[in-house]
Amino acid sequence: MAGGVSSPELVAGAVEAGAFAFLPSGYVTAGVLREQIARTRELTGKPFGVNIFVPSVKSTEDLSGYGELVGAEARERYGVEAGTASWDDDHYAAKVDVVVETGIPVVSFTFGLPGVEDVARLKEAGASVVVTVTTPGEARAAAERGADVLCVQGGAAGGHRSVFTDDPAHPGGAPLYDLLPALRLIAADVDLPLVAAGGLTTGADIAAVVAAGAVAAQLGTVFMRCPEAGTNATQRAALAAGERETTLTRAFTGRPARGLVNRFIVEHQGAPSAYPDLHNLTRPVRAAAGKAGDADGMSLWAGQAYRLAKDIPVADLIHELITDAKAAATVLARRLGVTG
């Protein structure tokens, strides 16, 4: 939940309540990441992780047409200039330096494989390496690279798909697996601990994926209405209303991501596969829409079950999730005749 949603306050609140949380590093500089790590440690003495975006392959597509389209919308609708459709590596190397130097115990990677030297360096520093995967093929590649844990992302997940290579032939960038089939297929291929992610919002969901073989469940969208989250007020209102369906789109960033259907998505369905070029192009438009309270011009990332998110403090939410997961496990054991 990069871009300010997952704040130090949200991370600290979650770990204090008994969860393990990740501080996102996407879209900030290495210096800001270092400050956010320090701030989180001021709020909690318990361990937490950091997530890093792996740089995408540079796009070779001609983006001039899409740039003109977004530029016209930026000027005419919001009175701003669109950004430049440019590639960057999101300060990847410098962020790896930061997590090593600050002794982060668990480092997760999204959008691809960390470098061989990065994996070795992190392990030498005592960190566990997590790689987010969406297919059995990605899982095998991550295992070969030396990942300690795999985060398996199912198709219902909100926000960006973590596909290693975005294939324009697929709406999700690659074959789209539901979470439970993905867990079973990947478990059959790779002997690593699996964390389940994608559309999970309740304690019963957590119990279900643990029963399916996951060692843990990773939740995101369900925390977006917590007061500690940095979620934009307009997006909070859209989540609370619960009136929109979700869909996969490349319109805002050039990489498949699940969000609430709005005007921008509908009008830009032919967006090219070019991340982070389109992210940089549309950033001023999304910012202007947010300031104007226009939900139809924002990237309203959310998982399929977003309607179940609640406006309650993160500690209360964690407590509820744990309590409900235990209750669901008890019901399952009873129905299966398990005793003891």
C-alpha cells in the first residue's frame, strides 16, 4: 500500500496489536524511507518489514498518443500539466542500502526478482527475503533466486498485480489465478513457506488460507479505512459507499492494478503496458483529482471484497481478525470431527 496509505502509524499500530506489518517504500526516496523507518521505531519497539519495488523493464512502446490524451484531460479538466512519461528505478539500489543499514529483519520485493547480490547481502545482514509471486513459474524463479518465503498474490488483490513481466495479452499481465488454486499449485512446485494475499478481509479468510497451507495471511484493503491509514478522504468515501465494482486496469500506471471502476478507467481502457512511465505521466492528474474531491479521476485501488473494510482503529481491527480467525478454526474443527 505505497503512496502514503500504509503510514508509520498504521504499521506500528498493527505490530503493537500482534500482527507483522510492512512499511512500503514505493514512490518515496531512500532518504524518506530512512525517516519513516525511524518514525516507526519511535512508535514501536517490535519488528516490522519493508517492501521494495523491483524496477520494471523499460518499455519500447510509443507513448506519445496516450501522453497527448492524458495531457489534454489534465489541462481541460483540472487546469494542470500532465507529467512526463518517463522510466525510473524508484531508487531501488539506495533502498536496499537503507534496509541493510537499518537492520530491517524482513524485506519483501514486488514486481520481480531482487538481484542475486542483493539477496546475498540481505541474508548476510540477517534479513529474511520475501518475493511476491502470481504464478507457479514466478514461484519457481523466486525459489531459485534464494527467496526464504513467497507471498502468493491471488487475482482478487487490490492495487498492482505483482507480475514479473506484464504481458499485454492478459488483463492481469499474466494468467490470473484465484488465491486457493495458486496456493495449491505453487505448494506442489516449491518447498517454501507461503503467505497468502489477495482479497482477504476477515478472520474466516485467514483461517481458510491457513487451512489451505499458507503460513500466514497478508491483508491490505481492509486497513484502508482505519484512522491511522493515510488514505485520501475521497477514496475513503468511495470505499465507505461501497457502490462501485472493481476491475483491472493499466490506465493510471501502465501496470495492471485492481481498483474501483470510475470515469478515467472507462475512458482509457486501451492504456499501454508501460510502467512506471504512465504512473509518472498521470501523477499530476491523480493529485489534482484528489484535491478536487473527484473520485472519477483518481486511482482508487481496492481489492474485490473492499466493502467489508471498517472505519475502526487498526488495533481493534487486528483483535477482531484474530478473534474471528480462531472462531472459524474452531467451527471447522468441530465440523470435521477434530478433537483435542
